[in-house]
Amino acid sequence: MAVFTRSPAFIALAVVLAVLGCAAAQQLSPNFYSKTCPKLATIVRQGMASAVRKEKRMGASILRMFFHDCFVNGCDGSILLDDTSTFTGEKGAGPNANSARGFEVIDAIKTQVEASCKATVSCADILALAARDGVNLLGGPTWSVPLGRKDSRTASQNAANSNLPGPGSSLATLISMFGNKNLNARDMTALSGAHTIGRSQCQFFRNRIYNERNINATFAALRQQTCPRSGGDSTLAPFDVQTPDGFDNAYYQNLVAQRGLLHSDQELFNGGSQDALVRQYSTNAAQFSTDFVTAMIKMGNLLPSSGTQTEVRLNCRKVN
């Protein structure tokens, strides 16, 4: 039998790769931490339950944070990084500045996880679990979250600005931007149903409620009461006028009734390719839940590009 000896350089390289990780080598599994951090799911659930008890909106905020993480260089916890002298992170990007929230909730859960199993669970995985629990705690479905992500060692404000669809997006833009992430039009329409919970700022829907025609007049008048033509940019309104903090299919019923809050919401039901699916979801909550879970798992499988330096961060806000 041949005996292979490994040079010091080879061993050193192996150690570096083991420490940094390699994005391409990540194999996700719901059982990834079953032996190394068996209480993980319980810890995250308790943290999210506490946060949602204090403020129901937090379930939506964490779900949005996960989406904004995954769409920028994969689900790598990069959105959690504070700016440093060597890179400008994603928190100050247009889609996140003064709107991404809940970072302290992830910090608190991470502290509990570290106390239970030190230097084991990535911030990216904690965010993925927290997003699932936020949905479920507000009445939505639950699912097994594939785990084993690693945290990136950098973040990109430019990538956040260019990869996240804005509130004025057309249907074609939405289909294209989701398609760039290997998410098809059905996935996009199902994931948009996340807007069955959460709030938006007046500045993002002002043009719709004052200038667009494919909007229910009563609904527009209601939103105009708290969103003036000028000023009040940060005033909040619920995406779902029926059940603002309940995860259900009312979002799609709103679209059929021309009560979509954002231009990008109503684009899903405006004489285009997604009209039939929106109608289906509006009357079939079970189908929406099934498709939403499928799309969430697909989105959660987006990983950093091969060769990205990764690690398990000890503090979600900064690299080790």
C-alpha cells in the first residue's frame, strides 16, 4: 500500500481552508447541528417568540432581513455586518438604510446560542431559522430549514443596491431579478406573499396612492389619511389592510381588489402573467403556503460564490 506524506505547506493550506471555509463546499441539512448544538432550534424559537410578543411587526422585519441577506451574495449573514475601515457594508444601502431592522434580536439569539454551543452556529443559519419562526409565530406555515451555512467575512453596499428589487419595480423587473437568483416567476409571486405581514413607509407608496389608476379609491383615500403628498416620509402603513399581522393569503385578495400597497405589489395582478396565480392564491391558502415554503427553501439555498472566505462569526456584527 502506498504511503502519502503531506508537506507542511499542504497542511497549512488545509488549516486555512478549515478556518475560513469554502462556500462551494457547504452542504445544507436540517440535521447539521443535531449533535453539535441540539438546543439550537429551541433557543431561536424562544428568542423569536419573545421578540414577536413585544412587537408583532418583528416577525416581518426578520423575514425581510433574511430575504435581503440571501439576495446579496447568498445567505451568508453579510447584512448583519457593521461598516468597517476596509469595507462599506449593506446596512446603509438604499433598500436597507433606515428600514432594515431587528439586528438586536439576532444579536440576543446569537448570545444565547453561543452560551449553549460556542463557535458552532453561523449567524446566517440563525437568521434562516429566525425568519421561519417569525412566519410561523404570526400564523404562517413551518418547515424544516436546511442548515450548514457559513458567515461571509465581508459585505457589499453596491451589491445590495443592485440586487434588491425596489418598490417601484415592474413585473418584468421582478421576474428578471428573481430569475437571476434561480427563482422562477411562481417563486417570486409566492415570496411576495411575505407582504401579508409588515409595514412600509409612506415615501415608498406615495406615488401609488396619489397618481396610479389601478387602485381601489377607498383604499387610496384610507392611505392618504396618514401619508400626505409631502412630508411624513417615514410614516408606516400595513402591507395587508385586512390582517396586518397575520400570515395568510389576504395579500392576494387585496391584489385582486386593487388594494396592493406598493406599485411592485399590484404589478403581480395587473393584466400580466401572474394574474391567474394571484387569483389561485387568493382563494387557496394551502396552495400559497406550500409554494411559499418551497420558494423559501430555494431562496435559503442561495450560497456565496465559490471561493468566498467564510467562517462562523462569534459576533454577528463583525468578522472574527
